[in-house]
Amino acid sequence: MAETIFLTKAKRNLQAAQLLFDHQMYDESANRAYYAAFQAALAALSNLGMPVEGMSHEAAQAAFNTELIRKRKVYPGNFRSYLYELQTIRLDADYKLVFVSKKVASKQIKKAQEFVDRIVLEMNK
């Protein structure tokens, strides 16, 4: 059940990221794109039977990379850096005295979309 809830949240956050992007709210779009990928990762981990409710961002990244990329080879190696990179942009958007550009926000959405789509594909097998 947790995997279904987190996957629904991931999809909603992707929609929100696109809506915010379309309204030139690039910082907020980058934030939602990261959370889409983060929640998709939680869904994938939950699908393995791992308890994920309340899991920290760092723990989720480590577990995803270790269990689903390195050990089980479910996802491609380039996904290893996705969550970290998406989170880095999100942290800049939320806490630094800079604005995320349209180009960066667009890349953030594309990366999150690729990540979520692949998790949906694997979970539906």
C-alpha cells in the first residue's frame, strides 16, 4: 500500500512541477520535481518490502543506490546520481540567494520525469 501512495504522490508532484514551470515559478518547480523523484524512490523501495515511512532523504538515496542499482541492478547506473543532483538544485532553490533558471528547472523536470517513468515501468512488471 505504501508504494501506491508514494507513487501517486510522485505523479502529483510531477504535475505540480510542470504547472509551476508553466507559470514561471522555477524555484518551486525544481522543488516539486525533486520530491516527485524522492517519492518515486520511496515507492520502489517499499515495493521491495522495505519500511520507508519517515525515511530520511539520505537514507532513501543510499538504499535506492545500494539495493536497486548496485545489488539488484533494476535501474541503470546513471540513476545513481539523480536523486542527489535533483536534491542539490532543490536546496539551492529553497535556501540560497539565487533563483533557478528556466533552463535548470526544465532539466529538473525532465530528469524527474525519466526517473518516475522508469520506476512506474518496473513496478508494473
